Amino acid sequence: MSTEALDANALLRLRGVHKRFDDRTVLDSIDLDVAAHQVVCLIGGSGSGKSTLLRCVDLLVEVDDGTIHLGATELTDPALDQRLARRRIGVVFQAYNLFPHLSVLDNVALAPRRVLGRSRDQAESEAMALLTRLGLADKARDYPDRLSGGQQQRAAIARSLATEPEVLLFDEITSALDPELVGEVLDVVADLKDRGFTILMATHEMDFARHAADQVCFLDNGVIRERGEPDQILTEPREAATQRFLARLL
Ligand code: ADP
Ligand code: MG
């Protein structure tokens, strides 16, 4: 991709990101922008590098080369205060996001107390407000195993929002759900988009990507092969690799 297409004003900016595991290149020269209030969907086959890319942004994986910026902060700066930086990033994984030994309310209130130094009362009332917004007020006192998979993922989203992050990273958050529970979680994501959140997400839900994404990036073997507006990528992909990937989903 030509550098003119990159957006120096984007909230999240990856430039030339490389990641190797042993001798294997898993991310190769990744340039990616997520502008404020935009939703960018990463699509691609299993092993294409989607999770690794998200983990690099979340500082769970150290990049071998390249830079990642969140606003004015370089996340790849070795001198970065990772604890401070990670507060600004909300993450939800495919599954096992919640602490099983804590109530849903405590799951959501934990980070604001520990990380933001909120009092118990304030953290709990804010957590309750978030759970109410996500339709989980009546589950607040339950333990996660009493919730359906869809409710657990909505609670995990509530938890990711509790520290008021600037960017949300969602890694296939509906992949482990029974099909009938996928919609309620994607509805929450669509609502977050409407509220102006900035979201980078890996997903296999192409209908969702088509309707909710501002940009879709097709990742293949650690390379962004193609990117663009969802209708173009999903309906008229230019690259043969994208065409093959989409054809396999039919
Ligand atoms: P995706 O999320 O698109 O399925 P991943 O980012 O999980 O892809 O994986 C990309 C490649 O990196 C895969 O080949 C995977 O086996 C490899 N990989 C991921 N994490 C590790 C790790 N911690 N150590 C070694 N290899 C890894
Ligand atoms: Mg993955």
C-alpha cells in the first residue's frame, strides 16, 4: 500500500510491524490505521495473524520491528509505562474473559478499583450502570457460570469498557457462541459503534462486517493482502487470495 493512504491523524497507527515466532514470520510489514470512532474488521483464515496483530497492540506480544502508536503515545517504545498504556485499551477475547470466582459486578468493578483507584461504592455504581446499559442488570450478583455464553461476552464487553478505554480490541468474540447467541453480542458492538467507540476487531461474521465496519482488512499469512470499504472487499474483492477466502465461507 502506498504511504499516501496512511492517516497520520488516526487514533491507532501501525507501521511496518513485524512479528516472528521462532523462524516463522507471523506478521509482515503491517501498516494499519484505525481512525477515531471507526470500526475496522480484520478478516482472514485461521493462522493468518489476526490474534497476534491484536496482541501486539495490547502489548501481550512484543513486536520485532515497526511501531504502534495510540494517539501521541508510542506503544512500542521500550520505555513505555505499559500499565498506564494498557488502561487505554479495552480487550475482549473469544472466551474465558471473566474471573469465575467473582460475581459479574465484581468482574466489571475490579479494574476501576485496582487500576483507576475508584472507591468500592463508586466502582460498583459505575459497573452497575454499564451492566444495565448492556441489559445485564439482573445478572450483576451472579457468577459467570450462571450466564449464557452471550451474556458472558456482554459482561466481558462491560468489563472492557469499565476503564474508559480509547480503543477496543475484540478478538473473535462471537466464535465460541452458539449461533443463536451471536446476534445479541454483535448488537452490543453495533451500539458501541453508534456511541462513537473506536474498535479494531477480528471476526468471521461477514454480514456484521458488511454493515458495521468502516474498513475491512483481509489478512493472509501475516500480510494485509487487501483492504477497503466492506462492500468492495466482501462483494468485489480484487485479490485472488481474498476471493478464495470468501468463496470458502459460502
Ligand atoms: P489467527 O488469529 O488469524 O488465527 P494467530 O495470530 O493466532 O492467527 O496465529 C498466527 C500464526 O502464529 C499461527 O501460525 C500460529 O500458530 C502462530 N503463533 C501464534 N502465537 C504463537 C506463539 N505464542 N508461539 C508460536 N507461534 C505462535
Ligand atoms: Mg485468532
